[in-house]
Amino acid sequence: MKAVTEQKTLFKRHFSAIRGIQKEKTVTYELLAEGPDGYGVRVESECEGCRRSDAQAGLTASLEEARGLVTYLYENAVTLESWRDLTADLLKSLHHLV
């Protein structure tokens, strides 16, 4: 399910329970509005009534780039545990950094 508002880009992905493999959960990927250091991302996971969240502001000055990051995380079902490392790698690649 995807919801887009004027100031917010938000994606939600529901994962079904698969016995012995994964628990049912919902992961939300959100674009954080522009702050003094640019745009950021929040990833939130809710499983069995427990909600965990992680966010990073100021990842990029570009709204288009930030929306692309959020979309990529959603489309590739990136987990709360790995989104920061993957985002750092994507930004390095995008900007040809070492």
C-alpha cells in the first residue's frame, strides 16, 4: 500500500507469517521532510505489538534523491536492521565516493 501526501512520502509493506521462517510484520518507509541538513529517512517495523523505529535526518539535499532512497528501500523490502548500511552504500555509489 502506498500513500503520498504533499509533504510526505510513505510506503508500508506487510509480511505474512510463514511458519518457521518469519513472523507477521509491517514495515514502514518514510521520507523525512527537509530540515537544516536536507532530507532523511525513517524505517519502522511492527511485529507482534512491538514497534521499533530508526531514522536518519540530513542524508541528502535532493528531494528527488531522498524519494528514490525511500522507494528503493520499500521495493527491495530492506529490513530495519540493514537499511542504514545499504543506504550508505547507495549514496556512495550514487556520488562516486570511496
